Amino acid sequence: MNAPKVILCRCPERHPHVDVARAASVLNASGVPTQVVEHFCDLSTLEGHLHAFRSSPVDVLVGACSGFLLGQVLDLYFQDNPQARWMILDLKQVSDETALAGVVQSHWHSRSGRSQPSCRPPLPNGSGPFPQRFRAKPPQRVVVIGGGVGGCQAALDLAGIGIPVTLVEADLSLGGLMAKLDKTFPTLDCSICILGPRLVDTISHPLITVIPSSRVRRVSGTPGNFLVEIVQQPRHVDMDKCTGCGTCTEVCPVVIPSPWNAGLRPSKAVGIVFEQAVPLRSAIQKDYCIDCGLCEQACERDAIRLTEAPQKRRLNAGAIIVARGAQPLDAARLGPYGYNHYPEVLTNLEFERLVCSTGPTQGRLITPSGHSPAAVAFIQCAGSRNRRYLPYCSGYCCTASIKEAMLVLEHQPSAQVTIFYNDVRATGKNFEGLYVRARQRGIRFIKSLPDRIERGDDGRLRIHYEAPGGEGRQQWSADLAVLAVGLEAAEAQENWVLRRPPHWDRYGFYKEAHHWGGMVAATTPGVFLAGSCHGPRDITQTVTEAGAAAGEAARWLRKTGALAARRKEEAQS
């Protein structure tokens, strides 16, 4: 066997005190061939450096950040090569690069003389474990991807039983789509009144670490010991110093369409997303910022960071819960309905912002011309159950439109409200009762889907549809038309670099592993699903699945911890 192959993994976040490149330079100068790589714990990186030795004698000396994680990877990689041996040096336990160079030299010379036995003694079953000195306890942390109602519920359930959680949210605030709603069905309770306390509990819990404005870019490692790479986009505001006073918003000269209010209301390029945002801190929309520096001058706490750059962090996790939800279909694709052409045509989410007390009109239901609508039409299956767009049923739309029709009558009792539907699928608990109440209030249901919307000679919308019962084509005039757009899979941001990555269906939703984990387990062991990431869900279903996913993740952590303890006992015996 040749001299050991020395590989040092550079990870500034895990062992920043060790200058790996300098140590490699010293080792190469002293005759110890050394390579410096990044992400050596990833199978694809490991394959690139050790492919030639996979079935031939090899001795590998690796300096890395996690003996447990990398030990599993190497053990898996060389499982069919009995002539392979390896050793791991934990760089977190090395004081500096000088000490690292000395330790590597000592082991390299010792192993070159073959004076030490293999660090992988064979077990009765023929497979070798990684060295006992690196048999650390598997990580007990769970990473939750998505800070909507599902992600927050899963994080709170896990933290409630003592399991630390890292919650990664792509937006500036927790809450997801539910935070934008006015009411929830079927009880018509205030949405933010239900969600707000849960968001505050999430960010204030000592076992939950919330990372807003972030995305999981990369997941590697092995089931039970994932290595998660997170990229946090800059807010350009120091969250530790900002108090959310709003001074920066007052002086900002840039006015932009409010992303939170679907562009129905102006906002500034710097400020708090919405009044109940969690965390309640300002952020700068750098795409619109003109770098005038007025906010920096006005901030008394010196919290503005105009040159802030994205930050990367890596952490180990025993389990992952994906709860990043879905996204509404772009209604502009539904050309015959005139969205973006007629301002009176709204999506259901825009309607929710319109009638919400924190919305663009402070809760007043008015048309773009400023008048109260006398007739409002709700059009179901806008994109859903349509082979051109979304062939599946989005599930939530029927009950959501019935709820919104009831809200119209709360704001304008004399309004004529009509729902054009394909089928009414109100299948949840008490959903049928909401449907019955809507009919009793005089809301009209027409079993027909309009084929187009046009503007009439009187300036109102003309909705063209085929009347049921063979009555032929008809028109109905409305002041507002609300499209119940379907939900489509969100664009995948995670790069799963695993031997068994999760699978997606043909629509882009995560697949479930029904054969072993039921409805909340992904096809990768240790990865669990909650909410609309694996198909359209309403709020009730999402919260229920979040609790189930948290329970399954806790059970998985106990299982992997017990397995590691059993392997340790076998090695000691």
C-alpha cells in the first residue's frame, strides 16, 4: 500500500481558527503530499478525489469538521473495498495550523511504515465502522424549511419536547400566505389574530433559531446526519440594532408598489413589511434603492448596512422538515379573463388584501374607481382542473371563495354575489355548513365556468358563460371579478446532494414514501413533509401535517440516536 493520501477540508464556518491552506503548504514543503478541498463530506466531491481508489488499496488521512458525518460517508463509499483504510482528524479540536501540520506529519510517517493497524477493524458482518474516537452522538437538531403556519407549528411542537430547531424562511417575515388573509374558513375568524401569537412564540422560543431572508441551497451528508448549507440574503439593516421605529421609512424618497399588498398600495424602498411582521425589523429593497444614504443619516441607532453581503452558514441536522408551501398560479396566463388588462379583475389573494383592515384600503371594499361594488363574481377553477395549466384540483379554492363571498356581504349587504363553479368540493369539517349559510344569505351558485371576461358599453365587466340546463350562452354584469387561482409547486431551491435524494411528482410536488412513512415522510429517510410542498393543502390540513411531521422527526431522532449507541456498544465489545 502506498503512503497515505492526505486531504484537508476547508470549512471557515466550522473551524475558522485553522488556516488549512497554510498547513497544507507546510506539509507539502516537508514532503507530505496534501490536498485542500471544500465540501469533502459530499459524495460528489469525495467521488472526484477517491474514484481511482474505490476498488484498490488506499489509505486516506482526512482533516475535517465532523468525524461522525464523514465517517459514515467514507464507510459507505468503501463498503465493498476491504483493502481501504482511513483515519479522520477533527479540525475543531486542533488549536491552529501549526499543530495540525505536526499531527498530520506524525500520523503520515507512522502509517507510511504500516506500523499501525487499520482504523476500520472488520466486524462479523464484513463491514467496517468508522473509528470509535469519532463516534459522536448524532445531531439532534431539526431544520425546518419554510416559516409559514406549517413550519412554525412544526418548530413549536419540536421545541416543546426539547428538540432544538433551526427555522429557515425565504421572506423577510414569518407567516407565509396565511398572514396575508383577512379571515379563515369555515369560522370566519381573523387570520392574523390566530397566526400572530404563534409567530411571536416561534421567534421568542429559546430552542428555535429563526433565519429570515434565507434559503437552503444545499443538503448533503447521510440520513440522520445531514449537512445543510444556508444562504441568507442581506436585509441591509442590523437586526440587533434596529427597533422598527420607522424613521428610515419617513425619509426614504423611493416609492414602490407594496409587495405585501400585491401592488395595490404604495410603500417605500425601506421599512417594515407589515404591521405585525415577525421579526418587526426594517429591511431595504435593494433592487429599488438609489443609495442616497438618507436612511443611513436618519437612523439614530446606526443600523443601516448598505454594503452588506449575503452570508453562508452550514449546520448539521438529524432531520429535515420541508414546509415551504406552494405558490399561486400567475393569473396573467389566463388570458381570456383579462387579468392585468381590467383592474377590476383580481385574484383571490388580492381580494383578501383589499378587504383586510391592514390592506391598501384599510378594509373598505371598493372598486379601482373608488365606488362600492353592486355585483361581485367569483370564478372557480381559474387554472385548476385544466390540462393547459394545472390538471389537478387545488382543494382550497371552493371553500375560500365561499368565505370571500360572505365577506362581500359583510362589507356590502346589498351586493349581488355569484359564484361560477365546476364542482363544489367543501369536504372539511364544518365546510358544508359554510356552504349552506352562503346559500341562505342569498349567494347565487351557477354551475358553469366562464370562457371570457370583457368590458361592456356601460364600463362594467361582462362575464360570458354557458348557462346550465341547456339555456344557452348568457352574460352577467359585475363590478368586480375574483379569480380563484390554483396552487402550483414552488420553484425548488434546495440542491439535494444525497445518495437517495427526495423525489418529485410530475407537477413538481414532493413525493411521499407511503410504504414506510405515510403521508408526511419524503422518499429520503429523515426528511419529512408538511403542507403544500407535497400537494395543495388548506390551513387545517397544513397544521395537522406539521404536528405529524414533528412527531415523526422526533421519532426518527430517537431511532438514529439509539442506533448510534448500539453501534458504540458493539465496537467497545
